Amino acid sequence: MNKIAAAVTGMRTFWGEVRTELVKCVWPTRSELVDSTIVVAIAVVALGAYIGVSDTLIMGLLRILIR
């Protein structure tokens, strides 16, 4: 039973410390969050397009070389 009580106490301490640290965080404003989300979305689309084009070109070159 002592181990269970120690585990519960440890969890309470952990979550108390988590709460304390989260209060210290500087959270972004809504406009900063929207701007960052747009940048990430554009980067994902650009990277996806680059990988898609590269894959298509490499696949075409390999088909030419294999024939």
C-alpha cells in the first residue's frame, strides 16, 4: 500500500509542477498562431510539390535507363 501512496503523491507532485511551468509559458496571440499556421501549411505544400516533381523525374529517368 505504501508504494501506491508514493505513486499517487509522485503523480500529484508531477502535475503540480507541470501546471506551474505552463503558467510561466508565453503563449502566442491568435494572430501569431494563424500566421505560423499559414507558413507551415505553405511549407508543407511546397515540400510536397518538390518531392512529387522530383519523384516523377527520377522515375522517368530510371524507366529510360532500364529500357
